[in-house]
Amino acid sequence: MKSIPKFKTRTAAAEFWETHSFEEFRKDTRKAEIVFVKKPKKTIALRLDPEDILSAEKIAEEKGLSYTALLRMWIRERLSQEHHRAT
């Protein structure tokens, strides 16, 4: 098997891999363990108007998100804005 060459640029690497199979260079690799750690979330209850929930659901659907993910994102953005304003 061949050895993976050293590339000077990302473009050179991309061009190389367009014309070569990774399978040719398997001996130059090793297994990697990837661990994703999710921050624990705390559940809260919010009382929202049904119209607000419908609006959030429609916007979230357009963005390809769940409405709860969209609301969490908006809350995080606003908290960040307020934090920056306070400092």
C-alpha cells in the first residue's frame, strides 16, 4: 500500500482525493473514538398563547427545526444580547 502524501494546501489535498481512493491508504490510518457530550438541559414549563406557538411552529418548519429548538435558540440569542449590553 502507498503512504498518504503531505499536502502544502487544502486545494492540493482536495485535488489528490478527487482522483485517489482512500482504500489505497488504509495502512496509514488508525481508529479514532469520537465522543459527543451533550450539556444536560433543565426542563421548565412555559405558558404561551396558542397563536404564539403556531407562529413558532410555522417559522421553525420553514427553517427545518423543531419549534422547541427554535425557541431555545431565540432565548439563547436574546440572553447573549442582554449579557453584552450589561457588560
